[in-house]
Amino acid sequence: MTSQSSEREAIRALKNGDIRGLEPLVRKYQVQAVRAADLITRDQALAEDIVQVAFLRAFKRIEQFNESRPFGPWFLRSVINEAVKTVTRRPETLSLDNQSEISLEEILPASEPQPEEWLEKQETCRRLWEALGQLPPEQRAVIVLHYYLDLNLEEIGEVVAVPFGTIKWRLHKARMRLKKILE
């Protein structure tokens, strides 16, 4: 059974009121959704809560879903929108101490670098993390969707439900702002 057909079956089950249809969708989209929400909210626990609520909302609103379209963008739109709203509503008083740690696997390549190289890369990751946190939530969302989830501009527009030109503008402004922050 292909991933696409199991997704269609899961959606049919949800439309028939069977919450067990969420299981294959959770397996397929949970990690990606939590990572995207975490990068926007900068709070792992909050990101997990947002995604959990988004899955329940998807179950409750599955009748609004058009089965001729892919589920992923529809679902991610809900996650991204809620993450952006949450960050916009709450004050930005998070310290770096509260952020999830960058794992050594993400920093260290297969061959171990010299300590100076490792420290330099760790500092670059820290600076980028801080810079990302200084972006407005809408700009942070398009950076995450484009560079982290590898979505093209049309796909991003579909996820956040805004026109192509707006996505292009937000991405441009986010890049310029990141560049300025990092200089």
C-alpha cells in the first residue's frame, strides 16, 4: 500500500468519524510539524502542544478538507498559523537557556573536526538561532518553511494561505533582516 493511498484511507476514516484515522497522519507529519512549530515558537513543549491541538482540530474539521488536494499543506497551514499567532500573542521573553539544545549530531560531521572548528560552528549555530528569534513570526515562518522544510514559494503560499508575491516579499525581507542582524 502506498503512502498516498494510506493517507486517503486515513482521511476517509476521519470523515466517517473514526479518530483512529489520525494514527497514520500523525506518523507521517508529526515530526515535521513539531520541528517547524519549534523553530517558529522557539519552545519545544509549546510546539508539541500546538501540533497536538492541530491534529485534533484536523479531526474536528476534516469535512472542510478537499480530498483532491494533499493533506500535508492543509495540516501544516494550521500548525504554522497557530505557531505564528502564539508567538505574536505572547511577549518575547525567552532566554537561550530555555531553548532546546543543538545536538552534537547536527554540529559534528562524520569525521570529527578540530575543537576550534567545532566551537566556531557551534557559535555560528547560536548566532543564527538568536537572529532567527529576532525576526517577526511571519518572516520566521517563511524561513522555516523554505530552508528547513524545503518548500518552494508556491508551496509556502499554499501552507500559509497568502499570495505568491507576499511570500516572495516576506522571504526577501527575512533574508535582508537576517543578513543585517548577523553582520
